[in-house]
Amino acid sequence: MTRLDNYDNMPSGMREYLGAYGWHFSKKMCDWAVSCMMVSDPAAPGKKKRLEPWTKQEVDDMLRRNGVTIENDKGYDCVYVANMFKADFYKKSLADEAHLCQHVKLYMDDVDGYDGLPLTRFLADCIGSGNPVMWDEMM
């Protein structure tokens, strides 16, 4: 099945990005996306602060330590997803590292998922939040 967003008119740099990385996170795209993630600041109730992100090596080590293998990981997709779950659910509904790793696997290897799911959903969030992607800077 063909994606519904295959248009001739794309934002500047998007076609080049997709040609290089497909519908997957490059390191630069992942770093930028994760840098936008906010968490509650326990030192200042009601305030937000930037997430202290995990690196690709930290995510890979965490998955390995918890015996989790991701079948559908490409580029930096898994790094983005792990950090998204860290920001939104870690030590909340995902009580510990093992549960977070299992949730990353469920998301990445979802039987009705599709190639490029994490980046596609991130781009939908960018549209919804009015946060434009500077495609030329993501190469």
C-alpha cells in the first residue's frame, strides 16, 4: 500500500532527507526531536524542564540489559521512542527500565505498525503543535 502523503510538493529539504534516511530518524533529526521534549521539574512544581536524553548507546545497552531485541529498528527510531517514553511514561505508568524496554518493543514491533511509524507520528505532532521541521538542517 502506498503512503497517503506522497505528494509532488514537499517542504524544502524534505525530499533530500527522505532520499537519504527514508521515513526514519537520522541522528540530527532524533537529537532535535528529543531536545524539544519537556518533563515536569520536581524542584519547581508546575514548571517544565528539558528532558535529559538517553544516547543511542544508552538505549542499546538498556535494551540488551533487559533482554529485549527490536526487530523493526532503523536509524535512530528506537532512540526517539525510548526518549519519548522516558519523557511521558517512565517512572509513571512504566514503573521501571524493564517495563519501558518492553513498551519500546511493543511500539516498534507492533504487528499492525508500518515502516516509518515513529517519524510519521512525530511529524504529525509537529503539524499539530505548529513546530516546523527545518529539513535542510537535519541532514
